[in-house]
Amino acid sequence: MKAAITIDGSTNTFYTLGLKMLKRNIGSAPKDDYRERVPYSSVTFDFGSVCGRQSYGERPLSYKFELLCFHGRRAQDKIVRIIEALHWTGRKKLEDSLLPDYYFMVSEPAVSFEEKHGIYTFTVTFRAEPYMYPNSNKMYTADTVHFPDINDDGIVDGSDVTLILAAVGEISAGRPSGLTPEQERAADADMDGMITAADASLAQRFYAAALEGDYDNSPAGFAEFMNDWKDMGRGIV
């Protein structure tokens, strides 16, 4: 598959606009810092998660593309076409070939280009909503999920959630997670490449649902849970 991004399922930077991707930079969504000191005390409280889930700012996405055209008038027409294709109001769906199972919601990008001997280099920078949203065609299976059974006792329960939170604390302090590589993989329950409080929350929600009898406490049950979670439109930070 050619490296490219697709806007709203129709405009593909490689096949539609003829741009070769040189570089991509998918930034992380910055955590909102709403820390306030409690009056008349030395206690500081973070209000960023006061609504039940940590809030985040916009995620930066930056791409560099190359266009080769040695005919002046033809190059002009292509440049205008590219700029027009990347101009809109509101937000649109952006799919990156690197992450085929997810998409971003982005606003109109900042576009600039430079030319040298018929080689045009475009820099395109988007501001995206903080979440990576699962594509509707993504299906989890027992073989593909990261079943968050950290202590390897065959089920997910409160002790696994505690181990994930402990690992998050170690990582936040700049120390090793304290987990084995196999445990780290299991702890990344949302499979976004990081161990965060969101993984602990996901494991806790699954454990609670399994206790209610909604899912079997197994990799297959967790896959079913993840597919239902996807269908509820939950995104990954």
C-alpha cells in the first residue's frame, strides 16, 4: 500500500493528488492541565478528569509530500488543485495508511510548499480531535486483542487493574514499568502502543461487565467487549 492520507474517503494524496509522502509526524494529544490549589491549603487538585475522563487538547498531525513536475504551467495547475483539495470548513475524516484501522477528525490544514529544480515539497499540518477513532470495519478477535490478564491467572480482575495502574505510576515517574514484556503487551489493553490509565479503565470496565455476565472473562469475551466498545464510538487518545 502506498503511503498516503485520505480525506473523507475520496481524496487520496497519492492516487488523487499525485503526492509522494516523504515524512509523517503523528503527535500525541496534550493532557489538559487544570490544576488548582485548594484555598487555605498546600493541596493541589487536577480538575482535568472532574467529568469522569481525563480531557485532552488537539492532536497535531504533520505530513511532508513531494511532487515532481518540470512543466511550469502544469505545475501551477497541480498546485492549485492540491491547495483546493486541502481547503474546507469544519472537520473532516482523515485516514492514514499507516493506521488503517483508525481515523482522525481534522480541521483545515496549514499548507506551504517550496520548489527546487522542478521538485515541489509540501508541508501539511493538521489539528485533530484528540482521539483516534476505530474504523467500522475493524473487528477484534481472541487472537488479536491484548487480554489484560497481567498476573496470568486466566481472568481479568481487580488485581490486574491494580498492576496496570502501578505500571502507569512507574512510567509517569520516568522509571521502568516493573512488568515483563509479555505483561506490558497485556497491559496495553486499548492497543495504542502505550500503557496509560485508559488501559486500566478499560480493564476495569470489562471486569465489571464480566461480573454482570455480559461477557465471558476470556480473550474471546474481551474481543466481543472491544467490538461493542468500538461500536459505541469510543476513541483512543
